[in-house]
Amino acid sequence: MLPAETQLSLIVPLRGFLDDFALALGLNSRMLARADVELVIVLGDARLELPVRMLMQHHPDIRWALDIVGAVEAAHWRAQAINAGVRCSRGEFLLVCRESVVFASDVITQVLEGLRQIPGAVILGRCSRASGAQSRAAPSLSELFNQTASQQIDPASLSALTGVARHALEAVGGYDETIAGDEAGEDNLRIRLQSPAPSSTNKMCSGLRLWLSTDSMQCAAKWP
């Protein structure tokens, strides 16, 4: 049987916070274990390769790709890592995600549906932060998000998750590696994506419910 065509490549730049990534991965693993999805990890520190490969062995149902970028200036490494991840990925659609993001709904399906409906869209995710006490009290990630998410979109949180069609990203040359800062890089990308094609739009899916981990991450271990 031929392998399924890769529809979505989830690209995660990883330079640290390995414990947060491992816990988030455990909570997201069932959504990622799809034949049409690949998880592309781009390391900014070669010392992380061994522990990441151990995680790969622990989650054999996930389709993995692993790349390592050389030493780069800290302010610019994320853009370089994302572009490297795009080059070694195979998906028609791309989802760039922080290493500590936990999905509180079926983000993968929602991103794919959104980009198929509007190929020129940029999919953004609403993020919520929670304290340890809030995490322990919430019966589920979904309920935790509902309790803690602001009704107003926090621009600083938008670099946590960005979905875009590959052809749209490649048309503007990928992420600008001269831009310093995660939020500035995401803002710059959205502006460039819209400039050559005014019909493009930022699509904010209210169903994209995710929890950006903080010091309360360990509390999420209670959810299967």
C-alpha cells in the first residue's frame, strides 16, 4: 500500500524547553498520529538530537522529520529554523507552532479545512495562559481555555501558531531571516502574504482553541 499523501506539515523550531515540548507532545499525540500529517522538528542545538530521537521512538505512530540548523544569532534563529523546516517538509499546507502549545480542540482538522476553503488565508490561533491553580481545577483543556482565554486577541500571542499554504509562503520567499523577534517575524510575514495578493486574508478561527503552556505545564499531565 502506498503511503498517504502528506497534507499538513507541522513545523516546530526547538532550541530549548525540551520538557515542555515532551509534555505538549504527549497531549497532542493523538491528533498528530495521522497518515496525512508530519511533524517536522528543527533543532537549534545539536545536543537536543538524542533526547528528541528518544521522543520519536516513544511516539512511533507520528510521522517525523528532523533537521538541525547551524549556530545562528539568537534573534534570527527562529526564522532560519522555520525556513529550514519548510525545505525538508512535504505538506501542501504548513503549520508553524511553538514547542509548548497544547491543542484544546482538533486544531489539525480546523487548519486544514480553513486553508482549503481560503488558500490565501493565514490561519491564526487564539492562545490562553493558565496558572497552576486554574490548571488543577479545570476538568479538561477545553474548559481551561474557555475559562482563561481573553475575548480580545493578544497580538503578542499570535506567533504561537501560524497556518499557511505552501505555495503562498514560497511565493513571498518564506520567513524574512533579517527580522529579529518572533512576533515581528509573524507580523512581517502576514503583511508580505497580503501585499502581492490583496484577496488574501487573515482568518481567525475561533475554534482553534489551544493552551500556551507556562509554569503550570506540569499540571496538564492529568489529562489523557
